[in-house]
Amino acid sequence: MTTGDVAVRVRDVSHQFGEPSDKQHVRALLDTSLDITRGELLCLIGPSGCGKSTLLNMIGGLLEPTSGTVDVAGKAVRGPLPRDIAFVFQENALFPWCTVIENVKLGMVFQGVAKSEQDGRARKSLEAVGLKDFINHYPAQLSGGMRQRAALARALSLETDIILMDEPFGALDEQTRMILGEDLSVLLAATGKTIVFVTHSLGEAVYLADRVAVFSARPGRIKEIIAVNEPHPRKPSFVTTEKFSNLRNTLYGLLHDEIRKAVEQSAAVGPAL
Amino acid sequence: MSPRRELRSKLASRAVQVAFVAGVLLLWYLGTNYWGISPILLPNPVKVWAELRDVLATGEFWPDLRVTLTELVTAFAISCTGGVTLGYAISRSPFCIKVFEPLLAGVYSIPIILFLPLYVLFFGLGPGSKIAIGATISFFPIVLNTVAGFGYVDKIFVTAARSMGASNIQMFWHVLLPAALPVILTGLRIGFTVALLSILGSETLASLAGLGHRIVHLAEGMETARMFAYIAFAVVIAACLNATVSGLERRSKR
């Protein structure tokens, strides 16, 4: 693979919270290296506290690695890169004092999009996520699933090459999650964007990802990367195939021991962590 | 609750409220006319009403009202500017919040009106001391609510805005201020109410003019009916001002 195909290059990245002498010292991530290919959807999956979100925030420039480097589009990341990277957070990252369309436009105001373009781009992205009829609603008037659609529209309107999603469906019920996953697969297949998607759900990972990176328990490192090899957009019937269950079982096998380790760790440290 | 039942219960509670006020007025009337309560202690409501009409018709209330309102507006302007500015400055550092929030809350809980004699010594019997005490007392709820408003903005909003490239100025206008505004407005409303209370109160204690001064002056001259008329007038003015401020607060919160 040539360097041109790599959207994000992560090299020997570690992150620790606090100093080694502190009681609260946590090594969240240890010597992780990873290449994310342009246009792929990579899922990060692993036990709680393994550093998946930490890695995502370091790629997005919201957090500085303790050691190691992250390059995006060939340049070292030193802070947020609003022109290259958009985020979708877990929940409630929409501004409650703005309507849906104002939320989307405000993102473009921050990014520096010309005023004349904002309205058209906002409407286009809201239509793409199926919120055409709700643009003047406030976030509080929408269901959790619709709020996440709006957050996705805000990210899409920024027209970045990369979107980082931190458990975007984590707070939703199973059915809403499934539908959003299906829609996301269709939507993203059309855009060709590079997506990094943190999730706890094995099914979601297999259904959405081109590759799934499985993390070990803390200190987190990438234990294995599984390729899914199924064209996008994925059909809903993909879930019922043998290939799907085999991949899901493989992930389950890789994760099970790590999750048990993570649970034992947190039990040893006590309920504070 | 269905809208219809809601309306009915609202009407019922209104009816009870009106009946209560009417009952008090009736007791007042009966007590003064038939039960022999001294008119020096409690004048007849009909007499009070006549006095009130006289006060309004002659316009003699204007000088006092002007003094009280000027004191109120000046005091509130001072405490708003000081409270919001200082509150914002404190909220920018978790260390400052940890140091100053308990300190300010502690001072807020002592009855500052006790220092009125000191204020009179410093600023004289005129409007100066009323402005100073009003500004001091209303400063605390405003600064505390401003700290609470700006200091506890949900981190995810700041992170999201930062990830989209918000500058510091954009962060203030589009994220911090709208997130903090409801709490700050509540502080301003409380500040306004306590400023009004403390100014009227200190006018009754030591002053040269103002509605509070006038009320005490009439009481000392045994003109109880006119005093009641002025009290009613001051109550209406205060209610109007508070309703205006609450209305502004509600509207901006939507």
C-alpha cells in the first residue's frame, strides 16, 4: 500500500492519565500503531477503558498522545483539524438552544464556511439523514435516534474526508440502532469518506466495518484486526448469513477473555474506576 | 392531564385566589367599620382608597418615585456589570471557582443590611448609601449565578465546538453564553428583587427622600391612611417591576 492510500497513520502511540507516581495513574493506551486506509470504515472494539475513545480523540486532535505520533493526510496532528476531521459524539452534543438546522449551520460557522453556502449545505445533509421535516425542531423535541441523525448531518455538512464516531448509537435502543446502522451503511457507501467508529456492539462492528480492530484490556493495544470483505452498502440480510455469524463469533472469541480481564481489573482497583 | 382538566384546575385555583383576596378586604372593611379597630392602627379601606386616588391625582408621588427608581437602576447597573464580569473571570479557572464560590456564598448568607449604618457613614443619608447597599446586596446572587452558569457548561458542548474549529470569541458567543444564560438570568432576576427590597427597606431606616422615606414620614405624622395608600402604591410598583423582569427572563429562556 502506498502512502497516498493512508488517511491516518498512528505510530507507537501511548497515552497515560496522570503521572506514574499518582494513585489515579492510568495507562489507557500502550504503543499502538495503525494505518487507516482512505475510504474505509474501521471499527474499534474492546472492553471498557481500553483506550478506544482515547485513540479516537488523539486522531481528532482533542487529546495529545503521551508519546508517539499521529499523522492525518501526511501532517502531524497538533490540535483539532476541522477541515479534515468531523466528530459524532455519543449523545447530547447538539446545542440545545439551537434548532436542528441552526446546529448544522453553527458547525459550518465554526469551520469557516461562506455564509452563502451554509443554508444549502445544511438542508442537503439534513435531507440525506432523513430529517428534512424536522429542521426547525429543537433537539429536546426529537427522539434519541433523530438527535444522532442530526449530529451526523452536522458532521456531513462539514464535508471533511474523515469522520470519527465515538459510540454514536451507544445510548439508543436495539431497534433504533439497527435502523440507524443500515442507513449509515447506505449513506457512507455513497460518500467514500474515511470513518473510524468506536462501538461496544459486535454485531454493529461486523455490519458496518471494512475492518474491525480488537483492543486488549488496559493498557490497551490492538490485539488483532479482522477484515470483513463485504461490499457497501450492506444489505439487511447480511446479518442472517453464515459469514456474519462466523465473523461475530470470531470477534466474540477475541473479546471474551479481554472483557473478563477488564472486569477483574476494575474489581481489583475498586468501584472508583 | 388533559388540556380541559388543566384549564379547569387553573380556573379553580384562580377563583380561590380571588376569593382569598376579597375575603381579606372584607375582613379589613368589617374590622374597621364595625369591630372597633382604631383608625390610627388600621384605617378604613375606603379611606385608603380615597387617599390613594388623591396621591395619584396630585402627582405628589413623583419626586419620591424618581429617587427610588434612580437608586434602583444605578445600583442594579453597578451590580450587573460587576457581578457578571467578575463571575465570568472566576469561572475561567477551576481553582478560582474552588476558592471564591464558597467565599461568595458565605458572604451572601450574612445579612448585609446590618452594615447599613456603616454605609450611611460612608455615603451619607442621600441616594449614595441606598445605591451602595442595593448594589452590594444584589451583587452576590448575580456573581454566584454567573459563576454557576459559565463554570458548569457541559464539557461535551465545548469539545464539540472545538472539534469544529470554533475560535475563542465564537466559543464565548455561540456556546458559553447561550449555555450559561438561563442561570445568569435567574441571578439577575434575584439580584433585581433583592436590590429593590434593600433600597426600599434602607429608605425607611435612614434617608432624605424616596418611597420608603415617605412611608415612614407619614407613619411618624400619624397619617396612617395616606401611609397605607403609599404602601399600596409601592407594592404595585414593585409587583410591576418584578413581573417585567420575570417576563424578560422567561422570554429569553423560551
